Amino acid sequence: MDSPTPMVAGDVKRHRLSTRIWHWANALLLYILFTSGLGIFNAHPRLYWGQYGANLDHAWLTLERIPGWITLPGHYSLALSRHWHLAAAPLFAFALLAYMVWSLVNRHIARDLAFRRGELAPRHIWQDIRNHARLRFPTGQAALRYNVLQKASYIGVIFVMLPLVILTGLTMSPGMNAAWPWVLDLFGGRQSARSIHFIAAFALVVFFLVHILMVLLAGPLNEVRSMITGRYRVPEARP
Amino acid sequence: MILTRRTLLLGATATLAGCDRLARNESFREALFSAENFHKWAQRGLMAPDALAREFRPDQISPVFRANGTANPNTPAYKALWRNGFADWRLQVTGLVARELSVSLSQLRTLPHREQITRHDCVEGWSAIGKWRGVPLKTILDGAGLRSSARYIVLRCADDMGGGRPYYESIDLADAFHPQTILAFALNDAPLSVANGAPLRLRVERQLGYKQAKYLMGIEAVDSLAAIGKGKGGFWEDHAGYDWYAGI
């Protein structure tokens, strides 16, 4: 978001170009990563904790084959799923890194994402939860800022979930284990990292579903337009 | 705007079908497959040439070391070797070397060896930790005297993958001379079982399981992989589209 213009109603410039590009690149790349990841998972649909884990070891989760309508490719091909996954992963990781650096430089983080004084007060957070539960979305000037729950989820995704999914992915690589042995200690072993990678992927799916729900409730045309062109129509204040 | 589950499903399926079509396009396929080059370049850049794979404590060894791929080559030639306790088995060292070698199992056992408790990572996703004992590949290559034109080491195996095509794999010299790259003849203090690659298998610890060629019959130094199999450097690389560089 650019700094709010004094104008309250009408169109404002809401999302920067860097945010818009990154948003749509992520939409595509995460879609490829999730579906090809499920294809890879089908090669061994069991999850373990610790350094090792194979068929005769205790699995904390065993799933049936994930159906073809949600895997990439649609038929079982470990080689092709891996090609998709390993081609998309570095693009996704470096895009995140670039976005983080750029958002620090252009003060997107400081201006729009960092919590402001008073926002973390329990009373304020509770009020925000109540507003969400009653589907009372901010209007006028307040609609130009992220609310505290929005900030918390964006910070959680950008600085926790996405780095986590990348690092646990790298921990599964025997080459990266030699290059960065500390990742094994960070996650407690390759099989633990594989489990966390899987859990983080599904946590991102939950974020995606809530995100889509919020867009639908807040006015999908205006929201989607603002993420494509950057222009956002400020909702008029409730009478 | 009403998005039903059905519409979402149709949308997801249509997008995935689009991806599948894209993956059949030759130049897109090439671009997709070239990610391997990036990973090899990035990993080799990030790791020191002698960076070691993690070695584990004895209490971290898997209770059962899962065997995968061929469980028994079962060819008449292999069965004859096995019946005789591999006394007639020889490792043929050929190709771009100063001296071709033919090494017996008992000769290998007298050479200085290395012991390592490492993790075996299958491309499918599972891992098993085992204790390997074997002769560093470097010892054999130094003994044979690698010529300066050699770029890759090809591993020739005894198991028939169908239609009389034996398994093969290859590694480059960066991995061939790595201290943990050994020709292993023992797993968990016992001679290698048939399921795990008797009498000898490769351990190349910074890569995935399909590079760890079992039932070794020969190693060959070459300057290019073009004439090996279909040119991709390994059986699964040639027949299933796996990456040659299996560091990830």
C-alpha cells in the first residue's frame, strides 16, 4: 500500500508494482509447487519424525494415493513431478528473497506490515476479531490500512511459513546437508524436515482458503482489480 | 460471484491439464529439465569440495536397512558367482586409465578401508541409516592411474533391468575423489547381502539412492557420457527421466 491519500472515497493506488508481481508469481509458483509436491509425496505417502524413516519404521501419518486431479502431472510420474517442483522451487525462493529485500528498501514492511503502537493491545486484537466475525470490514480511511489480523497473517506467511517451507525443502537434499549441516540440527533430521515441509504446505493451503474467503467477502472485483492494476475503490463509510 | 466446489475443481483440473500439455512441448521440457544444472551449480558452489555428508552415531542406525530396486539379480552368471561366495568375482577397472585392473574381493579387503555411518536417501522420500565399510574409490582410481582426459566414472552392474540391459550409473570426478565415496563390501558389520548389492556397491553420500549402484562388476573412466546407454549417464536417467545430478 502506498501512503493513504487524503481523499476518502473514490480510487486510490493501493498495491505497489513489486507487490502485484510477487503476488501473481506466487499464485502460479505455489500452485505448481503444491501439486507437484503431492505427486512426489505419492512415491512414498508416509511421514516420520527423526533422522531416518522407511517402510518398516514407525510413521506418524500414512495416506492413500493422492488423486490425479490435484497432482502435477495428472498421472504418477515421480521424475516429472520432481522436475516441476525443483524448477519452480528456486524461482519461488529467490522471488521471496527479492521481495523481502525490496520491501525493506521501499519501506513496505515498516509502513504497512509492522505493528503500530497499540495494535497489539489485547483489547484492540479482540475488537478486530469481533469485526472479522461479524464481517464488518473497514470502510473509508481505515480500509487503506491492514488491520492487525491481516498484518499478523501476512507477517506469519512472509517471514515464517514461506522461509520454513523453503528451508525444510533444502533439508531433504543430501547435497545441501553437506553444504549446510546445521539445517539437519535445526529441524531434527531429514525425515522431520520432510514432515514439517508437508505440514507447512497444508498450512499455506489454509492461508490460501481464508485469503480467498476474505477477498470474496470484501468485494472480489475491487480486491482483484487492486492486485492487478493497483487501483482500489475505497469503500464508502457505512451510514 | 459464486464459485462452487465443482467450478474450482474444474478450474484446478484444467490448469493442471494445461501444465501437462506444456510439459510435452520439447523446448519447455528442456527448460524444465535444465533446473538440474542450476541445482548442481548452486550446490557445488555452496559446498566445499570435501564437505562431508553427515555421519551418525551407532545408536542412530536404522533397525532395518530397507533394500530397494533389484532385490536379487538372479542371472545365471550372478548366481554362479554367488554360489561360490564371490571368490571368482572381479571388479574390472577399464577405460581412460594407465593400467586396467581386475580386483578380487579378497584384494579389496586387504586395502585400507573407510567406515562411515551415513543416511541413504531414496528419491521416493524415505531414508535409512547404515554403517558402511569399503575402499575409497580414489584408492582404486589412483591405482589404475586416471588419464587426464577422464571426466566421469561409469559404474557397471550385474543386475538385468529387462531385455538384457544391466544397470549402470555414473558420477563425475568431484564425487569420485570425495573422501566418503567408497566401494562398500559391508553393511552394519556384515558382508553386503544380496538385497543390498553383494558383493560390492558404490556409496556416493551427497546424492540420492539411485546413484548408489549395487552389484558392481566394473568401473570405467570415460571423457563423455554420450556413448553410455542413451547418453544421460544412468539407467533411470535414460529410462525414467531422473536427474543425473541427484544432490536434491
